Amino acid sequence: MVETCATILAKNFKRWGIDQIFGIPGKPISPLIYASDANGVQFILAKHETGAGYAAAGYSLMNKKLGVALGTSGPGGTNLLTAAGQANASHLPVLIITGHPGSKGTGKPMGQDSSIFGTDLVKMFEPVTKFSARVEQGAMLQPLLQHALEKAYSGVKGPVHLSIAFDVLLEEIEPFELDLPEIRQMVSPLLDEVKELLNTAKRPLMFLGKGVHSSQAYDEVRHLAEHWNIPVMTTPGGKGTFVSNHKLSLGAFGLGGTPEAGEFLQQGGIDLLLVIGSKLSDMSTAGFAPSMYPKQLIHFDYDQTFIGKTVQVPTLPILGDIRSNLQLLLKDVPKSDSSAFDQPKQLLQVEETNQAELMSAETTIKVIRNALPDEAILFGDDGSHTFYGIKYYDIFKPGSFFFDDIFGAMGHAIGYSIGAKVAAPDEVIVCLVGDGCMFMHGTEISTAMNYQVPVLYIVINNGRLDMVEKGMKKMNGKSIGAIYETPLNVSLFAQSMGLQAYRSNNPIELKEAIFKALQHTQDTNQPAVVEVIVDPEEIPPTMGRQ
């Protein structure tokens, strides 16, 4: 019995445990939307294809499987390019499917042509995905889909793209079933050398990046730190990989770094630095002077590309999956009594402000941390607001803070948080976002409202692109084009789309607003927005970048 390609795809989505896909409809992809609906896969209408791609990435991150985003031909596909770049930087397996008006019309003038004669989406997606191909006939679907899945899951995970024409989606072929790949993880043959270096190190230090998130190696890095008594700091993207109330925690380094991490490095004498899952980008190494360099570096990563490029000291590369390598390294290493390393959780001290003063972003983050549950999962959008979070927001549960310090697409966390909540409805999902990010992709909060996705959005509003504005002033003495002449009224913006919104001007109002908003999300199964008006002249912790 034959079935349409669209139906076969939809049935495979369901087989893979995917209950929701994200996108914006258009004729070229409509057969796949209808087939998905008929097979119990909900199509979630985003407000922009980029937002759909972000939501699919958040879904992938939280369900540990695959996210799917659909875009129609031409501009529907190009709008997904930024989301593909962000998923690639986040190392998330996302299947992006774009349409094409019809394979039989290729070479003739067509509206929203996605072939080589128009907007060649296959070529455009190549630099931001691990695989991009055009399915030109039904017989090509199975091998190309299988190859796309294998590429998405192998090595450093990432997004893949298939362009499928309208008539191909309707073509009937013999049905097939595919399983999501089970990848055999590569491990390094150099782990004995790692153990020797650890056993002889006098002043070691660990530096965790977002690769620890990708490999879910939270328990392993803690075991490693505790056994060899190694202080731990995180990159901006590695925030959330190690708890703050651990005796070995130094907090973050780089942009948004803590005084503790900076002071430890300034004391010098580090003979061994373990870099785990970081490219050591400029955001991660801001303030890392040559005088702080270690004598020896061990670099755990799946990709050789950036090893030895930033900190040029003798480096032992440990290639392969981080978690698999650490598990093998620690196989015969006894676990310490972890409770001996835990320190009591304490409320952050919040300075009182008078009614005439604007609240600082620093105070805002501390109030947020005190008000949110320990287990809340926070998605930080790109901007100075999240760098304040990197510096001041304490982590009490590994895997509860996500931020990208590489691609850095503004507005991505708005969609990520939606996909994450859809995939994990029992988790408390919070999005920390700025007014600039809301201007870009804030309409996606309507998607959360329409589909009853109860995310708590906390918007730090200072009427400007803060990180850019302060950086311009530092470098050139003045900023140009970074301040909004008419600032966004986030509360009214949210209310216009039906969301409950609260506006806060001081710590007491903010604390009450967060409690009310959390209660609202629980009672109504709807999202809520808390807007925080902060001091626009405060200097963010991002000035160390060259």
C-alpha cells in the first residue's frame, strides 16, 4: 500500500515521539501540515518563521530528540536561516523542511521559486546546517531523510535542511519507517595522560563551556572537580553547568564574570587548566591576560578546530563526546561525599531604593533569583540583561540556565522558551529578555498565548540596545542609532496580544509581580509578562570585550 511522502514524514514524526512541529503555512508545505494533523502531530503557528525555528530548537533541547520547523518556499525559507544558524551554535538537532512550488515547473518563472533558478534555499542553508539537500522525487525521500538524521546526530549535533516540492509531498511511494540514530560516541585514547596530569597538578582550574550542556555531563564534571579538588568557573555559555552553592564554584569568567573567578586567575600559578566544551571565544576569554595563562591545558571538545587557537600553551586535546570521555576517565575513581561540598543556599542581598530612583539591572537579577523557584529553567536572550544574569544569578540545579555566547541572535530565547515549555510542560520555564529583543521577536509571546504555553517572560527595559550603546560610548565617545526615540511599553504590547502583564519600578513591585505572574501561569495555563524599568545609565558587565 502506497502513501504520500507527506503522510510518511508525518508518521515518522509521530514514531520519533514528536507531538508538535512549528512553522507558518504556505501552499508548498500544506500537504505536510495536513498529514501531520491527521496523524496526531500538532502544528503550532508561529508569528515569523525565525520564531518557529527558535521554538523547534527549544523543543529539541528539552525533549532530547529532534525539533521540526516548517517554512514555505522563498522568503519562508530565508526567514529560517537565522534560526538554523542559532540552532547550529546551540548544537541542537533540528530538521528544517522548506517547500518549493513544484518540481515540474523548475526552469520556468515561478513565484517564490526555491530552486537554482530562484532563491536557491539548498545552497543558502549549507553554511548554517550540517546537511542541506533538495528532494526532487519521492524515491529520494528515504535516503536523504536518513542521511539528514545521521548528520544531525553525529559528532557535534546540529540542524539539517530538506527542500521538498509541493508535488513531491503529494507523490505516493512505498511507506518506510526510520529510527532516530543511536550514535556510538568516540572517546580519546589519551585519557591516561589526563589522569597523570591531574594527579601531579598543584593548582588546577576547570573552565566549563556549553558543551557540558550539550553532552549532559553535569554529574561527571562535578565528580571530576570533587575528586581532584579543582575550582570551577564557567564561560557565559557554560552558565548553568555547575551549581553556585558548591565550595569549588568561582562563578563565571569572561563577559559577566564574577570577582571570585577574576581574583583566582590574577593570583597566577595555575599549572593545569581543564577546558571542557568551549571554543574559548572572545566573550569567554575577555580579561584573560597572558600573565594568567596556565603551564598546561587539557581541552575536551568534539571538534579540533579551535583547540590551541586562543590560549597558546602546551595543550592536550581530548576529542570526542565529553560525557563519554569523562565517564571513562572516572570509571575507577571513587565518588566523594558531595554533601561536604554543598553550601547553604542564601537569599541575595538587595539594596533598597527610594521611589525616585530607577532600579539597577543588578538589583533586578538578584530579586528575580530570590523570587524564582530553585529549579526554574531560565533562557537568557542576547544582550546585557543576560550578562547581568551570568554575573549575579545563582544556579542551584545544573541545566537550569541556557545562553548562547557564539551566534547571539537577539530574540532567540523568546522562541526557545516556547519550544522548551511545549516539550516539558511540568518545568517552570522563564525567559529573561531585553526590550531590544522584544522589538525583534516579541510577537512570539502571542504564540505562547494562543497555544497555552505558560512561559514567564521577564523583560528588562531601559529604552535602548544597551550592550551596543555602552560599547559605542566606550570605543568612540558617543553612540549612534542605539537608543529608541520612542521606547517600547512592554506591558501594553503584551496586553494587546491578550497576555497578563505587570510593570515594576522597584524591588518590592518586582518581587510581587513575579509571584503574581507565576501564580497566573499556574492557574490559567497562559504565559505572563513582567516588565522591569531599569536605570539606562548603568554600566553593564560587558565592557571587557576588545
